[in-house]
Amino acid sequence: MDKNELLGRANEYIDLEQDARFRDEVKKLLKGGDLESLNDRFYTSLAFGTGGLRGMIGGGFNRMNPYVVRRATQGLANYVRAAAETEAPTAVIAYDSRLYSPLFAEEAALVLCANGIKTYLFSSLRPTPELSFAVRHLAATTGIVITASHNPPAYNGYKVYWSDGAQIIPPHDEAIIAEVRAVGREIHSMGREEALEKGLLVLIDREIDDAFIAMVKSYVLRPQLVREQGSRLKVVYTPLHGAGRMPIERSLSELGIQVVTVPEQAEPDGEFPTVKHPNPEEASALKLAIELGRRERADLVMASDPDSDRLGIAVPNGDDFVLVTGNQLGALLADYIFSSRKELGRLPPKPVFIKTIVTTNLQAKIAESYGAKVYNVLTGFKYIAEKIRLFETTGEGYVFGGEESYGYLVETEVRDKDAVSAAVATAEMTLYNVSQGRTLLDCLHDLYQRYGYFEEKQISRAFAGESGHKEMERLMDRMRATPPRALGGVPVVQVKDYEAGTTLEAKSGRSSRDIDLPPSNVLQLVLEDESIVTARPSGTEPKIKFYASCCARPGIALAEAKREVAVRMQRLEQEIDRIIAGE
């Protein structure tokens, strides 16, 4: 960026930002002549995408700060006032434990209030699934949650929900983006006390908590078992300094299940001092919980991420604990929920299971064995929520759904992934199997015998800065133009391009437009041995994610199946590394 243009944008931000902490950051960089840092903060504006905002916290147009939050909220308010089906639209706002989350939540609330939109603001941090529930429970027009999910401490974000309790999808997403882009210097806001006095700002907490927890407990499939034997189960849990402690502790405790929370990680802290990344997908995040689990001789170890929409677990294996992947827990929950509801006569006439295109096909095989129809959707829980909304008119009955990245949805009152309900379902599943003399590992091995052993791996490549985005685009363009004919010596039989909506049959060279999903920048390679490799640029981070999946035939001894799949997976990893390197 030209130096004069850069300095002009920096001074413009200083003029617009009302918070001295963020203004002073930019002033300090200007005074020190740090053009490189200034360029990173101003070469572009933090984009309001289809899910909202996510970025590093700091001063500048390319950062999360009060001005950027106010501007985004003004655009949202403009759209809500134009598109709402009521003359008195309302909103709900929640936030997690991240740095400046309470500030950003209040800034958003006061902009909505100044635009005549009554806003319900949680008085303290709450999980994302409770925000989704609250939007539906209060019949609100829209919702906002301030969170950057499991990103490092330097990040925060802003996710927007519509009246169905789901993250925004077409036509709302693009229309809101257009409104945000059109916002000029005029942003309406008002003082907190004035908003409270006028009844435009309403603080909420216990009344929503009680309804949310009651809903979560209502999905227990075997309440008598939990009542009679729940006290036998001991769960060690960590909220990873996030928003999950209250709802997960409360739900499990009210069901009579013993919960021991990791003391070092119990309190909210946006610095996440005890973990490198507050992400239950990473083994290091569960280290303290597993250590406590050993000492407590726990039956189950669980962790939720900062906004408590993702759940990770570890289970006993002799004197130690074994981590369970997102794909594996999804498979275990699918089998438990479908089998239990079938046994109890509670499967709907047209049962449905939903998963994302990068989630293991093991889950699909399990659901199909119980007579369920399986829907594959794009990555992003809003697409699962969209299907649930459509089922309200088709007569199909949602039973369970999830994604490989540790996100699950047990109920329909929430329209986003929900670690609270998933924690309760996982505890019940564990208790049931303990009562039957089995472990969750026994159940998982049984699934592998019935459906074949599956193994999945994710490989990511980060692309930093302005040049990194262009390099990422070139990599995807190159794969589209010349997709590999084989990976690891195994022929590629299909190339699925989710942006074009087409499937290319490699043998015949015939391409057909057969993917009935919204266009998305994703390529999927299906191999002759049923292995799958998917390339997907992240929608929230500057990286490309490669998902590899391999499977063995049913009935093979587990040790042999693991050896076979490990060899094939290693070859796929080497091929993916070559693709990333441009070889």
C-alpha cells in the first residue's frame, strides 16, 4: 500500500475509534514509523463474511475492535429493520471469555438499541448453543455471539444468527454483508443507562439458563438408568477457561452425575494461560484433565472449547486414558442414539442423520443401518441447521448430526453445535455401557468390526499476510486445472468440485452437474479403494485444510486393519505434502 494512503487510513481510524486503548495502539505505531505493522492493520478491512467477523484483536480496520464491531452492527441493524417480519424487531447477544468480549458485546447491543431494536444481553458469559436457544426461546429476529471459538488468545470474533437460531445463510448473509459494506461514517449508538431506562436494553441470565438446562436434560434417553445409577459415574471436566462450566456442571450435577472440574482451568480467562490453544481437538488441551482423571479414577474426561460448542473426550484404557477423535465420538453417539431410540420405540417414521462432506463415512453407515436417510452438507453447522428447518415442512425427523471437528447436535431447540447437550449424551452413553459391562473403546471396536475400520487425518497449511492469500488461491486453481490421476499409487476415480457443483468421472472423462449444494471452494478426490481426500480453504483462518480418510473392509481383525490403513494413510500424507509444495 502507498505510504500516504496507509498513513491516511491510519489517521482515519484514529478519528473514528472512540476507545482510547485501540486508538493509542495505532498512534504508537505511527509515532514509531512501523510501516510494516501498520500495513498489516490497514492493507485491507476485516471482512464481514457469511458467518460474521473473526480476526486479531487490536487497532486498525483489519482488526477486531470497538469501531469494527459498531460498524458491523450498524449494517446488521439496517438489514434487520428492512427485512424483519415485525415492526418491533428484537435481538439477543451473548459472549464468551475472550479478551474484550464483554466490551464488544455491549458496543453491539448499544448500536442495536440506538437503531430501535430491543436487545436482550446476557449479564455474563454464556455458551454459543445457549445463544442459539435464546434466539428461538425469545422469538428474536437476530442474535450475535462474540467469540473466536478455539482460536489463539489474540483473536476474537462476531457471529450472526437469524430468527431460526441458526447462523445466517442466503439470502440473509449476502444482504447483511452488503449493508455492512455500505455503512459510512454515520453509526448510531447510545449510552447504557439510557438504553436500560428506555427498555431497549434488557439484561438476561437465569430465566434463559433454567429453560436451556431443562431442555438439555429432556433429551436423556434413559432417565430411569440415570436416576438410579448416575451417581456411579465420575466425570472429569474442563471448560478450558471458557463459557461451558456453568451449563455443563449444572446439567450433569442435576442428573446426579459426579463432576470434578479441573481447578486450574475452571475460571474464565481470555489469555488461556494453561494451554497453547484452547481447542479440545488438540491432545495438549486435555493434558491437565487427563492427569486429574487418572488421580480421580474417572470414567470419562471431557473438555469444551471457549464458547462451548465443541466437545472433546478421553476414555479409560487400563491405567491410562485414550483420546477419542471427533469422528469417533460422532460415530459412538450416532450408534447409541439411533439404537436407543429404536429400542425404546422413539425413532421418527422418517429418521434423518446429517453430516458434513468431510466427516467420516463410518457415521453414515451406522445411521443407514437403522433405516435413516443420510444428508451430506457443506462444512459449517449452519447447513445442518438449514436442513433441520426444511424438515419442518417435509415430515422428516432429525435424530442426530455432526461434523468431524468435534461438533454435535442432539436436539432441535438449538440450531448450532452444542457441547452442553453432547456432554450430557456422552455421559449417559458411558453410564449405559458401564452398566452393561462395556467400555466406550469396546463399543468403538465393535463398530469397526461391523462397518470396517476408519481412520481420518487433517493436514493444514497456513498462508500469512496479503501474499499468502494469493498463494492459497493459486494452489486451489492448480488443483482444479490439473487434478491428480492417482494418490499413493491408488487411482482417483472421481473429482468432486463443490464450487462448480460437478463430479468428474476420471475413467470416462465425463462431468455431470450433480451436487445440489451451495457453491463452495472445496475439491474432493475419491479413490478406487474408497479413500477420500478433500481440500478446503478455511472460511475463518488463512489456511487450507486437507482431510484424508481411509477405511478397511468389515470383519478384518482390528490390528491388521489398522496396519493396512496406516500404510495407505502415510502415502496419502506424502502426496498431500507434495501438492502443497507445488510438486
